Amino acid sequence: MGRLLIFANDAASANVTMSYSYLYKDNFNKILAYPNGVAKDIYSQHIDNYIGSSNYTFLCTDTVVLGTSGLDANYEMNILIEAKKSNVQKIIIILDAISNFNMRFSINNKIISEKYLPNEIWVFDNTFKSKYEYINKKFIYKENIYNLFLQKFYKNDLPKINNNFIKIHKNNYLVILTEYIYELYGLKFGFTEYDVVQNILEEVNNVNINIPIFLKLHPRENKNKFNILLRKYNHLDIIQQDCNIQELIYYSKLVFGINSSVFMECSLFNKLTYSIQINSKILIDNDIVIVKSKEQLDTILKDNFTN
């Protein structure tokens, strides 16, 4: 049966590789997980028993599964090359998103060569093709395995409440999901994550009711990123903490975000969710209702927190 070795550097790549280990665990006699960066927290939450030491070696009978990073893929690409040189049995790269595709398959800003490609590249968007035909040949279109994991894992085992804020405000708080849009795209879309948080807090202030707010940063974002805005609105009931994301979403009343992978949890738990894209030049289409104006945002807040 051989071993499964999984590697991830980013949060979303940690989710899909972790899901692979959970869904296909019966196919292997041993599983070892090697997270880097923000992936460590996600692996620790769900597959802590699989996490290996920092040192690893490849065997010819191994299956290696890697995620990708849209900001810096050097970690995964270096491991890909090492695994290829070690002649492991099989290598799969799971593409959690198609954004910044070139970056996801680049090392030191140079696209990976054909000789180092994995056996399979799993893609969740069955309409997507890259401009590199030699990479496209490795594509296998799959249903999103993180979504499959969530459906299976939480079917009969709902998230437990551990966070005090959630205990106090259960089913009556707003979640704001942030992400590093500006770092990835600059002003391409006509707004940034700073604009999104500013617009939400401004309208909450205008509604003039006490709405408990949980500001959930993307794991790669600096914890002090929104400090200026938080000081400006320090009279509002806002908390910013690390928290189990499934717990946070399941017990929320309303979720605002931009294009977060956490929208999958929102869909699974049937949470009212909106993508805030006020003053956008280009809309980010993500199958979530898009809020395009402050007036629309104001109405949503009043409908959910004043009745």
C-alpha cells in the first residue's frame, strides 16, 4: 500500500491536501504530513497525528501530494523537484484555485519545466485551461475534495463551541472574512480588503445598533493589519482572534467576505453570505451574492439585526 506524504504552505492548499489524506487514508499504510507556514495550524487542527518531523526522506513506493500557493510556491515546487528526482511512485498536485496560476507552478519566478511535472494535477474548475499545453496534459478534473471532506466530516459531528465570544453571541454575530487582495492584485478590482472592512464598519456604525462582530483575518495576514480602522471604530463590539473556522461559521448569523475559500463552509452550513465588492471595476464571480453599494449593505444589516 505504501506511504502517503502530504505537503502544504498556504491555508487553502493545507485544506485540500489534508482532505486528500482524510478521504484516501485507507489506501495507505502510513501517512506523514509536512506543513509549512500557515498550513501548520490547519494540519494541527485536523490531522495532528500525521505531522512528521521536519526531516523527511522519499521512498520509491511513496505517493506524494502537494498543494500550491498563489503568492509564493517555492516550498511546494522545491519538494516537487526533490520527489521527482527520488523517483517516487506517484506525485499529485492539488490546485485549490486557478488564480495566479503561473505563480503556483513557478520556482524563483520561473515556470516549472516539463520534466518536473507531477503525474497528475487535480483541478476543480472543469472549464479551466492554462496557456501551457504541457501542463494542461496533466490536468484531471475533480469535484472539490475539501468540500467533500466538509460534507463527510461534519455530517454527524457538528462543530463544538470553545470560543467565549461565540458562546456569548451564538447565532447573533457578524463574521467579516478578510484576505490579502491588495497584496495579490493591487487595485485591479477597484477596491481592496481595507475598503471592504471600512465600508462594513461604517455601515454598522450608521445602523446604530450593537452588532457583535468577529473579524477573521486570513492566516497569512498580519494581525495588526487593520489596527487603524479598529481604533477608529473602537466603540463597536469587534473581536479579532484566531478561531476554528468551522465553529466560527456554524454559529454565526451573517457572513461578509470577498472571495474566501471559507465560503465552502458557509454553503455547507447554509449561512447567509455576501461578497462585498462596493465600487468594484471588475466583479469577482464566486457564486455568492455580491453587494455593490453601501445602500444594499445597509439594507442587509438592518434586515438581519434590527428585526
